[in-house]
Amino acid sequence: MALRGVWQLHKLIVSYCDWGGSSRGIRAFMESQLPVFKEKNPQLEVVTELIRGQHPHLKGFYISLTTLRAMLYGILNIGAV
């Protein structure tokens, strides 16, 4: 979202586990929809981070130095959200 023409979210980190069942939905999202999301949002730096043995989560970094963290475990079809 832009406020007065300035995008507020400037970095998004997608953290996931490559073998855990709770990361199944985010892994599917990363394969199918994340490339399209990156293309549609060139102003946003999107980084994927492999963290073994942890539940998946997103970290959003805003221009106001605010960080927001959202847990994603148990989401099976993130593409429908």
C-alpha cells in the first residue's frame, strides 16, 4: 500500500522449512505464485529464508522501521487467500 505515493512495505521475508508438514502450503505457494507476486510488486524486496525445524512465517519490514511477523503454519492453500 502506498501513502502519498510512497510504498510503506519495502521488504518481505518468507521463512519456511523444507521438510516440515506445517510448511507444505507455503512451499506450494512459493513454487506457483511467489514468482508472479514478485513480478507484480517490483518495488518490494522479497526474500525466502530456509529455517529447518521451525513453523513458516512472514516478516514484513516497513519504511517506518516497523516489523510485522505473521505465523503461517497449518495453512494448506495459501494461494486462495
